[in-house]
Amino acid sequence: MTERIGDAAPAARGWGETVLIGLALLASVAALVWLTGNVLVAAAFAAGVVVFAVIIHGALALRPVPAAPEFAAPDWSVTHAAIDGLAEAVAITDRAGRLVCANASFTQWFGTAAPPRLPLGAADPARAEEAGRAAWRDGHALVGEVSAASGTYTLSVDRAGRGEDHLIWRLAPVVRHDPVSETVAAVAGKPGAALGRESIQAAVVAPDGRILTANRAFAARATGSDTTDLTGSDFVSHFESDPGQDIYFTQERGRGMPVRFLHVPIADPDANDPVDPTLVPSLFLVVDTHAGVGDARAGLPQIEALLARLPLGLAMVDRDGRFLFANSAFLRVAGHDDPLPPLYPADLVIREDKGALSDAVRRHTQGATTSGDVAVRLRATPDEPVLMGLAAVRGIGECAVLLSLKDSSEETRLKHQIAQASKMQAVGQLAGGVAHDFNNVLTAIIGYCDLMLMRHTPGDSDYDDIQQIKANSNRAASLTRQLLAFSRQQTLRPQVLQLPDVVAEVSTLLKRLIGERITLEVTHDRGLGAVRADPVQLEQVLLNLAVNARDALAGNKTPGTVKLMTRRVTAEMVRTMKNDVLPIGDYTALVVEDNGHGIRPDQIDKIFEPFFTTKDRGKGTGLGLSTVYGIVKQSGGFIFAASEFGKWTRFTIYFPVHVPDPADAIEAPREKVADTRRRQWSHGGRVLLVEDEDTVRAVAERALVRQGFEVTTAADGEEGLETFVRTYEEGGSFDLIVSDVVMPTMDGPTMAREIRTRRPEMPLLFMSGYAEETLRREIDIPNMHFLPKPFSVQQIVSAVETVLRGEAG
């Protein structure tokens, strides 16, 4: 097709010339006829011209035609000379895929016996063949990285040639830098020797402390011979420090100069992710401290790199007391928001502590290496003193003092919790002691009121006054019971129960208590575990919390809501809470929440203290929440308060899920069955009354004597024991011992044990302002009866008769 198109052009050009000559001949013949008027002459002229033209054309046709010149064959030697000096491998293939030319790099890396269409030897044939097809189609193809037997290369293919009938294959080797290998080679080679000439010892150290290589100067200082191979030895073993913390080569003990280290972690500087300096090999440059090599701050960036990632708050100051560096943990603990430290450490503390901290830093920058702590108050947390550690350092440039601060927020929180728990325990013990002593006073007041009422009848002028005194005494007795509840010293009668049952019984009362304007919402979880608690005391807890919620909602503009919820709390949920006070285990939680005015943050830690109240004078005793706290703690539970001031308050009580004791399940419950055969105790009997409070003793004695009992009194345990022994030796006896528990010199339980050695069956009736459960646990005396203080005349008489009736049966 190409040749035909090439021959058609001269043929067309020849026919055009022939037509022109023919037209010219006709014009000449016409002109000749016109001039001569003789047609024969014109015809002869035309015939002669035609004959002459035929003769000329024939002569030209007989002339030999020279052959058309062809393109010369390619001279690949010129191409080979052009590409042979390139650093990349270059190969040229024809349309048949034959290798027609290649430079020296290609021959060295891949050989010349390449398979058709693939000048890569062991490379991926499919990718290379696809690249060839793409280059024939598009003129260029970029394959990217390919792997061959001799390495990894970047492959590109281009179409070229006069007829674009060849492919040029270019393969550039992929060079991957290994900073560790390059550094090892440099230290062991001429760069290491150059450092040695400048008195700089260099060593490459693995993360585990082994030396990978060292220059000759390092070997000479470390072993005395520059030809020693230190590969594999422990880097630290070649150094030692003196009491002044100066570092020396061990081999130069006593005669060398102190040295300092410049530490450079060996990592790819172009890497996107930061590298932990402790996990990569390091280059250590060792110089004499007096040599003055480089800037004195030259090692500080490396020290910063080491300290920046430590979780401890660390900083360094120079000999003038100015900050050189502070890691993020130090600034965070110090409450400094700027990523750069201030000029001086004293800028971080309050004004009163600036002088003490500056003096401490100044002392540690002078003289021998020392360390110590100084208590300071940071400007960010002026109410929480912290310990700042100071340690003098030597041999690392300008650094003179290392400062440390520990993040003690969690420790401080635990200290607050422990202090709060200890304070509550101490207050509880105080409240219990006050309640006990106050119960003695109330016992005397109530007792004398009862005795006076026996001589007056309703309508007498003094009868109503005595009743008012007794009524107020009973109110005071209720306050002492609340104090005992807070101090966990009241008498509880726990039962195994379900919290929803308790909530259901008290819900109606709670609705009337909080009023119609406040909505009570009650919700329960499924699968709640049983708890062991006193249901009466739990009702008291709910009433107290409901009263507090009602008062918090007073004057609330939005509709008031009190939510009463029971929740199932598993051990896994407790573990997720990460509460240091609540032990891991299964709980049933009781939640009381309101949307009232909330509790101020500075008051929430005090709400369980007795007599603390935020209500107006005369509107609260401050014992409501302390009573709740005592009941919950005595029941083995935990209570937590949370609030957002102005929005809501939530009290959450956790009771451990009760696990039945198999022994209790086997043993049938024992009930006291009245024995009808027991005779009724007639009035009369000998009673030994032991009480150290004169007024209580007098009231009890008069009450019992009025009922026909023969009463012998004693002022303390020793006197009571002497009276019993004397009566016993004289042949007499007592039917009952009525005794206080806490008395001077000898308490009631000690006296009772001595009496039981002589009369094991002697009944005992203890009087106390403490809890019966506590006394039984601490006294552990069988056949012991209990009468709580304060008591009335009728109550002590009834208790004595009950004990004696039981013993007489």
C-alpha cells in the first residue's frame, strides 16, 4: 500500500504534461492554417511533431532507470556506546521481542540470555509482558517496582525508532538506606578515624547495651590497644563513676580524664512515626569534659529525647537556675499550659514558696552531688503541697540540677478518701461516746419523771409539766439513737429480703411525705439479688433521703421529680467503675435521685457528718444523712453521693448480694415457744444492781423496790464482785445481776465472768447505751440479756420480770 501511493504521484504529473503539449500542438496547427490557409501544410506539420515526440519518448524509455535507494541497516554500536555509561540498566527489543541492544549494567544484573519479550531474567513475566503491550499501545508504560534475582528495580518502557518498532526498557535499582548499617560502616571506616583524630571516641551500641562497632580511638581508651575488637562487649562495662558522679574509662582508673556522652539515636530521620530512642541502636560520642568539643548544650537535645517520653515529670536547669528543658509530664503536673517551660522553676510555685525553691536549686548547683526533696505549693493547685525532687548532675554540659515532679492526683484522691473515711470513723466513735453518756443522763431524767408521775394524777398542776419534760427527754433519746445509727452502734435485726419489697411498702408513705407537686418515679431492674439488712432501718434510710429530696425541690420552678430505682450491679460492672472503695463483687443498688438545686462541690464531702446541714436554723438537725450513712455502713453496704449544683443530686447505695450459708439452710429456724408450764414470777426476788452513774442507779433501785424486789447496789464492777462473793460466802444468793457495761476499774462483762465461775447459771441483764449486736459480739457471754438506755421505770421493771420468769421455768 505504501509503494502504490508513492508511484501514483509521478504518473499523474506525466499525464498533465502530455495534455498541455497536446493543446499547444493543436494551437500551433490552428495558427498555421489561419496564416497559410493551407490545411495540408498544417497537417504535415502536426504529423511531423507527433512523430518527433514518439521518437523522443521511445529513446527515453530505453534509458536504464536507477534503483530507488533504501534505508541503511541500524548501527547498534553507536546506540550501545551512548547507553553503556548509564547507571541504570537499559535494553532495546524489537517487535518480535528479541534483545537487540543492552548496556553493561543490564548485562551485569540480568545477563544477555533473556527470554523473548522479557529482559528481566527472574522477574515477574506477567507484569513485564503487560508493560510491553502497554508501551506498544500508548508509547509509554511505568511499571513501578519489580523483583529480580539480582535485586529490586523500578521499571519503565518506551516505544522508539524511525518506525516506532522498538521498545526501550529502563530499570533503575531501588536503593534502601539502612541507617544502622551505614553508621556502623562510617564509625568503623574513615569517618570514625577522623573523629578519633579530634579526640572523639565513637561507638555504636545496640538497644541491649552491646557494642556493634567502635572506632580505634574508643578501643584505645577502653582497652589500651586500638586494635582490640570490642564487638559484642557491654558498653557500660567500660566506664565507672566516682563519688562525685564523674564518669571515667574503667581502663584509665585514677589517671584518665572524666568524660561525657553525646547520645544520638540511630533512626530514619524521614520516618513519619516517632521512634522510641530506647528501642533502636544508638551512636555514643565520648569526649573529655575539659576538651571543649562543640557547644556545651550539644548533648541537651539527646537528653531531651530520652526524658521526653518518660511518664515521670522531669526537667533540667542550668547552673544559674534557669530551665533548660522540661518534659510534658513535668509541665502537666505543674499545671503549666504553655508547651515551653517558664524561665525559672520558682515561676511555677506560689509567692510564699519561691524563695525556698530558689535556695534549694542554688544549693544543688554548688559543691558535691546531692539530692533531696522540697515541699512546694504550685500556682495551679495552691491548696495541695507537692514534693519536688532535686538531684545535682555532672558531666552533661550546662545541666546542673535534675528536677522531678510526680503526678500525685490519684494518690491525693485516695488520701482524701482515706482521710474522709478516718474522719467519719473518728466522728462516729465520738458520736457513740457522746450518745452513751447522754443516754445515762436521759435515763435519770425519764426515770425521775416516771417516779413523779406515779405521785400525780392527770389534772394536777404539775402533771402536764412532767409530761412535757418526759416528752422532750424522749425526743432527745431519738437524737441519741440517730447518733448511734451514724456511729454504727445501734441494734439491728437484719433479714434476707428483696429491695423492691421494701420500696413497695414505703412508697405510699413517701408519696404523702413529698407532696402532690413532686412526682415519684419507681423503677426496678430484673434479676436483683437478695440482700441482708434490717427492713425497718432501710425504710428509715428511704424516708431520710426522700425528705432531703423534697427540701431540695422546694421553690423549684420546673416540675419536681424524685426517682427511686433499684439496679443490678455485677462484679464486672464494679471492675469497670474502678472505684477504690467498692470491693469487687455482686451488688444490688438502691438509687434516689432528684432534680433539685444540688449540692455545692465544697460541701459534698461533708454531708454525711453529724450536725452538718445547709438548711436554715431550726429546720434540720444535720443528722438525717449521718443516720443514713451509719445504717448503710452497719448493714455492710456503701453509699456514694453525686451532684451537679443547680441541676440534680443522686445517692447510690450498694448492698452486697446475700449468699446463703448452707449450714443455715440445714438448721431449721428456732422460735421461742412460750412454755405454759413456766410459772408466773411473783413479785419479789433478790437483785444485785451495779451502775457507776449515781442518778441511773438511784432511779433503777427505786423502780425495782417499788415492785417488791430486794435490791443491793454497787457503784462499780469491783464493788459488785465483792458484794456477790461476800453474800455467796455467807450462804446468801441473788436471783439476777443487773449491770452497766462500761464502768471504771472493772467493767460489767469482766465482773460477770468472775461471778459465773461461782454460779454458772446466774442470769445477767446488761444495761448500755451501745448496740446490743455490738455488745454480744464483744462480750460473748451465754444467757445474757440486754436493756438499752435510756429506759423508763416500766421498761426496767418489765425487763427484770421477763428475765426472772424465763429463768424460773
